[in-house]
Amino acid sequence: MGDLVTPRLVLHPLSPAEAENVVARRPGPGALWAPEYPTDGDAAGAGHFLEHCADTGNPQPFGAYEIRLRQDGHAIGGVGFHGAPNAEGQVTIGYGLTPAARGKGYASEALRALLELARDEGIAAVKGDADLDNIASQRVMVAAGMCFVRADDRVKHFLIEWSDTPEAPDATEMTYVAEATDATDAA
């Protein structure tokens, strides 16, 4: 599985070894991390990815991705699936950015790329949620094409579904880069 490249970002699929480094909060050889990366959410997401790998194997392309800036290769957050598709062909997503990277549209751009990947892989629906008071995260999902479907006492739930017609949710000029090793290879 190669990197996903958008106009401003590289979504790098984490290997188990890279995920272990994120959990341990130590960059591996050649890794470029922005200040404040990884966040607690990044470490938790990498930990869940490692649990999934241990239980059922590496779920890529339905695993964890590190969000890197194309311009300099620095990791600024994470995005990914919570595991392989369920029996109905649905997956759940999560994402997060370092505080300095927020408010620039990076999360929506990364999520659109992940939604396009899901659609290309034949996924029927993608689910996500955000805490009731996390308006920014709710806006990210709406900007990426997801629709609000319901709320409970803790979170708002969002969803995007596709018919059998292979049409991406939003063109992001995403390309697949075979086994790119850093942002300069992916650019």
C-alpha cells in the first residue's frame, strides 16, 4: 500500500513498526515530526491499530495513516479507519491534528482522500462521530461530504453512503504513489 497524496498532504499508511514509534512518542529513522506530534489521540489511534494488527493482521488499506505536509514532510496528525469493513461493507473513521495545524483545512482534505479511498475499495458507507461540543470536528465531516444523521447524549453521528455507481465523493486530485518513502518522493 502506497501513500495517498492530495494537493497539500501525504497520507502515509502506518506500518506496525511506525505505529509502535507513535505510541512510544519517538520518531523512527528519517521521521519528521512537527512540534506537538504525536498528540494523545494519535498515540491512542496507533495503539488501536497495533491491537488490530495483533488480533487479525494488518488491515491496510483500512488502517491508520499519518498526515504529513507535502511541502516539508512533517507529520501533523493522523487519520484512519477503525478496522476492516463490517458485514454490511461499512467502516468507521477518526482523525486529528496538532493544534498548530488546525483551522487550515487539512483535516477536511485528509478525510476527503480517505473517503475517496473507501469508495474506490467498494465500501458502502463510512461512519464518524464527534463530541457534541466539538464543532470543528463536526464541520470537518460536513466539509468532506458526510451528513449528520443523529445525536445522542454524548456525540453527533455522521455518515456518507454510496450506491453501486463507482463515483468518488469529492475529487481531491488524490493520486497513489507506490511506496513513497517521504514527502519529496511523493511530490
